[in-house]
Amino acid sequence: MGTLNAANTMIQAAESGYHAPSMAEFFPAAFLFEGTPFEMNRVMLIRVLATVAVVVLLAVWAKRMKLVPSRFQSAMELAMEFVTVGIAEDTMGKKRAKKFMPLIVAIFFGILFWNVTKLIPFLNMPGTGVIGLPIVLTLTVYVTYHWAGIAEKGLGGYLKDSLILPGVPWPMHILLIPIEFITKFVTQPFTLAIRLFANMMVGHLLLVLCFSATSFFLLDAANGFQFFSIVTFAGGFFVFILETLIVVLQAYIFALLSCVYINAAVSDEH
């Protein structure tokens, strides 16, 4: 009997038009400039809106700064201090961090706003949930830390410091140099992009799954299966709280690793 009821529920799900979340959600149809490099779809619109929001927020904060800070100014100063001191200066030192501060601040707040759109009603999609934007951010950091290392040490000195481990017997370099090359020039940027993209993609799919299931069980299910809407809603709420932390954590991790890579590139130590 239980098997029959479960089968009936599955049939009702199909008839009610319930669809499990899929990767197709990250590739919506274009509504402007289709087939051109300027193609606009829902994900691109969300990215533009988030970018405008963070620029306006920082501009308003800078314009309204007063000797006696308001609550808004105090909150923004705490956030900025977290990035400039807690991430950049603690990783690279005050003098070195000053040079790269605009990049680190832009990365942190940009990623934070592109991430948080997944939690905002009617947007419900992370701007970083499609691999293109994480790749652009990663390439920016990649070029920056290699450029900084070459500018500091020269091309030969930078390659030597990046690829040759000190104190290692020379025959071992035949094995270690290719490994170091793959690590420094391939693995680091690859993992930087994938980490951000994968976390945002998976989190979005979990949210959609939980709340879509809640809607189905509550509105379309029969034979007492409405009870499961409580379970799926509770799961969705837990995922929502968890994702609230993750959107900040991923911005922090990306900005922190950017500082680590830049500092390693210009540092005298291997």
C-alpha cells in the first residue's frame, strides 16, 4: 500500500508540472542582443544589478562620511576595516597591501554582492553561479600576482623563485619543477575559480530543490503527503541560513587567497 501511495505521489508531481532544479536554470534565454557578445539574459541582468548596487552603496558611503558617524557609516567602516586590515594588511603587511588595496576591496565587495543575489526574492540566482564571472575574477588575480612578481624580481628571478625549491638536490628538480609549474600556473587559478563557482551553484540548486518540493507537497500532494512540506521547508530554511554564511565566506576566501598569492609572488621567501 505504501508503495502504491508513493507511486501516486510521483504521478501527481509529474501532472502538477513539478520539475527538479537542473543546470538549465543557469543558462536562461536571452532577452536582449541574442547571439552577440553583449547578449543579456537573467543571469547577466542580476550581475549588472548587483554591480550597480555595490557601486552606489560605496559612493553613498563615501559622500556621506561625517566626523560623527551614522549607523550606516559605522557599519560600512567596520566592513571596510575587515577587508583592508583583517584580510589585506594581515596577509601582505601594511605597506604592500596599500598598493593592491583597490583590487582586494573590489573583489570582496563585488563577490559578496554577486553571491547574495541568490538569497534575494525575485532574483534567486547568484551572479557567480555561472563559471564565466569566476573565470574573469580569477584571471584578474592571476595576471596581477604574476605581473607583481615579475615587476619585483624580473622574469628570470620570478621563475627561479617560483619553480626551484631551495635546498633540494639538483636531480630532484627534474621532477619538482614540472610539479611547481602546474601548481603555480595551472592549479592555483583553476581551484580559485572552481571553488567559488561550485559553492554558489550547489547552494542555489539546494535552495530551489527544498522550496520547490515544499510548494509541491503543500499545494499538490495528496494522501497525507502535505506533512512533508514541513520537512522540506525546514530543510530549505536551514540551507538558507547556511548559504547566508557561505556567501560571505566565499567572498572572504577569494579575497584572502588573492592576497596570499600576490604576497607569495613578491615575497623573497619561496
